[in-house]
Amino acid sequence: MAGKRETKKEELRERVLKAASEIIEAHGVSGLRARDIAERVGCALGGLYTVFADLDELILHVHSGTLKRIEEQLRGSVPEAATPRETFRHLALAYLAFAQDNRNLWKALFEHRLPEGAAPPDWHLAQQAFLIQLIAAPLSIAMPGANPDALAIRARTLFGAVHGVVSISLEDRFTGITPGHLEDEVAALADILAEGIAATRDAV
Amino acid sequence: MAGKRETKKEELRERVLKAASEIIEAHGVSGLRARDIAERVGCALGGLYTVFADLDELILHVHSGTLKRIEEQLRGSVPEAATPRETFRHLALAYLAFAQDNRNLWKALFEHRLPEGAAPPDWHLAQQAFLIQLIAAPLSIAMPGANPDALAIRARTLFGAVHGVVSISLEDRFTGITPGHLEDEVAALADILAEGIAATRDAV
DNA sequence: GCATGAAAATGAACGTTGTTCAATAATAAA
DNA sequence: TTTATTATTGAACAACGTTCATTTTCATGC
């Protein structure tokens, strides 16, 4: 029965990842404790460190799963024959919906910090590329003359804009907007951006 | 010599606040340690807890100073006779400049979390109101028909949009834009928003 | 099957946090 | 000066993440 070691280890890794994801969604990333994970998956405290280097690495892998789910949800939100403006609206609202439905996992993406001086690994940065591409595609129609680099930069700006509105509304830090208003505002922002891009097209 | 007690206490409080602010700006809010503060101001560890309830309260007061400085910088950035569109641009660029020049203090505003379930005190929420008002004023000219509530909501949305772009660019989490491009992009976003608001005026 | 070496699992122990509190020192009042 | 408050002190505590000598489990060669 060869490979039993790897199988068990892989299985433990999956269970740890799942437990961490559930704890984060339930209590936020700051509520994630090594001892809680160990107890939940039924292994010793030290066992965690045989499948992940430390909690930071584990959290990065939770993020990885979250990003995959965001990608799915965004891709599924845009109808086939949507215009650029409709696409912006669908993407923005789908992003908001994911954040609302998976608040703590989504918040963890942005509120978790690596130790001072540690940069996120390349595979994690690469996984975020789809966001920019999803926006750059319709944008290239709205900005026919722009080169790919300019498109990528502008797409990141647009993502930042929508993300910012969702972000300060879902954080408890600021006085919030009611969920219904929030949807209207995100939709309004998507429209404003689409109109604004059309209007400033030649100013780029 | 009456009042010596209060004087000393007030003085300690100020020194603690200053030390905390300096440490945060130097090492980020996660680099703030009670023992470091105590050593720097030359008091015992327990002394900190005679002037602030805990580190969270201390950090909130650091935020307070940061917000005051942001308000100053934003108010000073808008020329007297600026049009709404010019105002948006000045405010957005001033916000970016503050974030770039005071990175860790600015980041601390958004990355520091209160313990689960604890809401920010009212005086802290109230201190953020100027941001909305600064934006709502020019917006009221660009959206002549809108009522004060709608203006406030839309102003928050616009702040969120600009904040989001600054935010994801200055975090190390995402692949960044070079500072020069960033300024261009924030200015471009301000213009896009101004144009978009004008174009969607009747759709509100 | 059994013995042997390698790998994984264990959990007590360590270092570093924020916070507390009995003991001490300093100040105001008498 | 004496006495009663009040502030300051820093050792001690609890809760973390992480490590590592020890034990247990598994794969391999006879």
C-alpha cells in the first residue's frame, strides 16, 4: 500500500485548509487560532506545521480558494452579448454580492497582513490577474485606441474604484449605507464610470 | 502646587501618543508594542494603562491626529474659485499625496481592527464626517436636484472610489503602479467621475 | 513476516505578546 | 510633620504562534 503517507498528509492539508476557511468566515481572520484549527481537525498542535509553514501561508491558501470563487462568480455574472457598460455593471454588482455573501473571507483578502518586509508570493499575485483581465476586455472596446499597458492600468483603477466603495461600506469602521442603497450606489458608480470613460476618451 | 498630578498625567498621555504615532509611522501599526512605547517615553509598562485603557484606544487617538492632518491637507488643497470638477481633482490628488507621504499612519487608519464585536466610538465616526462634507459641497453644484441624503450617500461613494484606487496601489498586496502613473490615474479617475456625474445627472 | 531506517505525529515547552494588580512611591490635605 | 489619596511600578499572568525531542507510524529489504 504505497503512497499512504502522501495520501494522509494531503488529506490533513485539505482538512486544515477547510477548517481555517470556516473559522475565518465565522470569526474573521483575526479569530483564527492555531489551537482551534488543531482541535477541529483532530490533530496535534504541531501537526499543522507539517502541512503549512505557518499560519500566514495557510491564510494565503485560504485566499487562493476565495479568489477562485470570486473569479467563478464574476465570470458567471456577465451575459454573452453584454455591452461594455452592461459588463461593468454586472461585474461590479457581482463583486458586491460576493463580498456581502462571504463577508469575512472577502475581508480577510484585504485585512490580513504578512509580517513586515515579507512580500506575497508570486503565485498569489498571479491569481489576481483575472480581475484585471475581466475588466480590460470590455474596457478595450470602450477605449479603442489604448495600448494593452494603458488598458491594464486603467482596468486596475476601475477595479480599485468599485472595490473601494464596497470596502468602506462593508467595514464596520465607517458609518454604513443600508444594503439596498449600497447596491444602487455600486450600480450608479458603474454607470458613472462607463459614462465618464466615454466622455474622457480622447483625454487619455 | 495643586494640579501637579493632572499636569504630569496629561504630559505622559501626550508623550505616549506621540511615541505611538512615531512607531506606527516607522514600523506600521502591527509593529506597535506596549513595551517599546514604555521604554521610549521612559515609564513603566503599567503606566501606559493609566492614560489609555488599552492599545486599541491609544491607536484610535493616533487615528484622530491623522484624520485632523488629512482634513487640513484636503482643505488647503482646493483654490477659492475652483469649479466642482477642479475641486474633485484637487481633493483626490491631495488625498493621494497624504497617503504617499504618511503611508503607515494612513494605512493604520484602515488596517487596524477593533476586537470582534467592538464598534468604533462615536467621536471617531464623527471625525470622519468632514470627508463627506468636503465632497458633498461641490457635488451639490454638479447634482442640483438632489436632496441632502442622496448627496451624502453619493459623496461617500465618490470617496470610496478614490480611496479604493489609492488603497490597492499603496498596499504591497497587489502588483503596484509606479507613483507617477498613480498620480495620473487618480487625476483621470477624478475626471471620469466628474464627467460621469454630469452625464448621468438625470438618471439619479 | 520481521527487522530496520525514515518520516510523520505528538504535546510539552519556549519566547513574545497585551494586560493586571499587589506593593511601593509620590502627592495633596490636615 | 503626619496622614490619606492617588499614581507608578514591574513582576506575574494568560493567550498567542512556533519549535523540537520523543514517540509512533509507515515503507523497505531480507
